Amino acid sequence: MARPMTMTEKIIAAHAGRADVRPGENVWVNVDILLTHDVCGPGTIGIFHEQFGRDAKVWDRERVVIIPDHYIFTAEEKCHRNIQILRDFVREQGIRYYYDPDFIKNEPGMPSPYKDPTKTSYKGVCHKALPEEGHVRPGEILLGTDSHTCTAGAFGQIATGVGNTDAAFVLGTGKTWLKVPPTMKFTFHGEIPPYLTAKDLILAVIGDISVSGATYKAMYFTGEGIRSLTLEDRMTLTNMAIEAGGKSGICDVDEKTEAYVRARSNRPDWTVYTDDPGAEYCYEAEFDLGTLEPLVAKPHSPDNRDTAYNCRDVKLDRAYVGSCTGGKITDMIFVAAVLQGKQVKIPTFVVPGSTEVHADMLRLNVRGEPKANGEKSIYDILVDAGCQIGASSCAACLGGPKDTFGRLNEPVNCISTTNRNFPGRMGHKDAGVYLASPLTVAASALTGYITDPREFVSEPIATGSAGTV
């Protein structure tokens, strides 16, 4: 009888052509999708040419996905040059899935952003654009030259970041050498309360196990609490697996997952895997959502956890909403629901996670449904509240050049929906970044101090059809 396996072990076994794999084994696997972007793409391309030859071809031009997103809205010439390197490679290779920032014209100065988010080939943050454009499916292996590639594990697949050298090898062969990770199981009981989001859940986990507690392990999130989350909120959970050192994060596939993938996938078939009864875990923990409080991660580490209430005396200079962790359309609805009819007390920067999110902010009302004539959109509500809204990109999440929208160029205190708060992560090395949920960030923007969202949220916030298909 076959040994019981976790879904991560099953996916690796299937891609290695084996009936069974065990944690700690090294195996060759076939890769389904390789992602790269404007920061690591040029380096990966350089190594590919160096190792495979200047005229070499990629292993499959329809399984390489290139999504520029990091250093887009800047006058920095080196960033514009990186875009041109990607364009040249895409043209030479005939790569089908390249999402060009077509408003970058190789001219000096800050590029004019897209005028209409629905009329550009540019897509915004790669981790949001990957599922939107149909490149994410259950049961697959997705590698990307970005540590937050693990976001896609919310769809029941193995998704993990790799370095430029490993990516260049995959570019040429479609294969990589993987060590089978042991699996940590995190079970969440109960329904998600209206004042919590997945950001609170993952901060609870990281606060318990530390930023190195899941090093080279698969983090499996399960239970009725996870099933009660929107698909987008699950992406926040798996996104921050890397902040615990995880090799990957993964969630069960349910009808929410299947409906989204059926509507989006550019390939017709995929395989859903589940953990076998009796599968072995290297660590197990259980959480009760009914007792979990809104949390923050204080500077300068994602595991420096505290409750929002305990931090209520922390004075803030800025609020920031965006990134692959906090820039999804449901995140925007959470923020708009709190801010509706009110005014922020501190500068509040909002960056959509993708051009589709940007378009939905203009199209949908605060309940996540198409707005009626005369009704305010999510975008309108945020502008009315005093928010500054930028074009879709990674923006200040990782600092970037000094002209980046929302960047912390001074040693200020910022509460943010992003995923990292190491010194200098969002700009100035002496800035203090407090990581929190969209609800906590919005509540704090209204008071100028870190604020428990329960002061403003008592009823469930409807998100309608937003982010579902």
C-alpha cells in the first residue's frame, strides 16, 4: 500500500514521474510555468545566454510568463533599460505571454502612466496578474524569480521563488532539482469575523513560529476558517509564507478555486490533489478565529507581533494600502467600507495591485457590485476620503528609486498592508513600518494612531462578486 502523502508531496511525485516521494529527497521535476519580471528578468536572460548560447531557445515559449511590475513609474534610466532588455528577449524568442508597460517609450524622465487601465497590455503586480491572466492552476509547479511567488499556492499548487541561475536553467530545460519539503499544517476553526482578514491570520502564525520557523517547509493552511475566506484573502496567507521562511504555502482546492480557474485558465486541464488521511506533518497548530484579535507586526520584523489595541498609542505619519499582499480588489473594498463618508487624518497612499483591480475600483461600488448611475465607485470613495491613488505597480512596497509613489523618503512611521518591514524595505532605513490588515490600516488612517478596526467595523463587509471569477 502506498505511503500516505501530503498534497505537496503528491504534486512533486507527479512532476517527477514517481509514485512516491519523501521529505528530504532531491528529485528532478518538470516545471509548468516560469515567471520573471523587470528586476530579475535581465539577469536571468544574461545567465541563459551565457550557459545555453546566444542563439538558444527557451524550452517552451508558452510556459514562460514575463510581467514587468517593480520599477515602472520612475525616471531612473536603468529601470527603463531593463524593460527594453525584456522586450528584445521576448521578440527574439517569440514568447507569447509578455505584459508590456507600453507607456514606457525609452524617453528620459517619468513615464506617463496608462490613461485607462483596461486599454494597456501592462498588468501590474505579477502575483496578482498571474491568476488573472490564467497562468495558475491546481496541481502544477510554478517557479518565479520573486520570493512572493508562493502567493499562487492559494490555488492548490506548488509555487515558489528561485534565483536567477535556477530560473535560467529552467528557461533552457523546463526542469529543476527540488528537495521535497516537509509540511507544516495550520488548521483554522470557525468563520472569519468581520474585523479580521487573512493578514491577521498569517501574522498570528508568523508571530508564533518566527521568520525562520518554516524554513524550507511547505505551509499548509486548512480548516473551515480557511474555507470561509475569499480566494483573494487566501492569497494573502500563502503570499506571506516566505516571511516565515517557507518554501511554499498551499491551500485546499474548493468550489471558489475551481470557479476562478475555470473562468481564467489558458489551459483546459489540471489535477486537484488532497492530503491523504494519515499524511505526516513536521508541525501542527490550531487557531480559533473567534478568539483571534486584529494584529500588527511592529518594526523591524514580520514576527514582531502585537495586537492593534496594544499599539493604540503609536502615532503614525502615513498609511499605505497596496502590494501583492494588500492591493487586491477585496482589500480595496475593506478600506473603502471603513473610510466611506469620513476623512483620513494622515497622508494615505493607495496603489491597486493590478490594472484589473484599478479598473474594478472604477467600475464597482463598495459592496463589490457594478455601480449604478449616480452611485460612487470604490475609487470615488477613497478619493473623497482624502486618499492619494497611484497607478498599479509594486510602488513603495520595496522602496525603489526615490521618485517612487508613496516611498518613505524620511524616517517616518507608516502603517501598511505590505508584507515586509525590515529596515529600509519601504525606503528610508530609519522609517518604522507597521504591517497590518487593510481594515486596521484604514481605521488607523482615520485617527492618526494605530487603531483596532473594531472601533469602525461591527458588521460583515460584503464584497459581492469582486475577485471571484
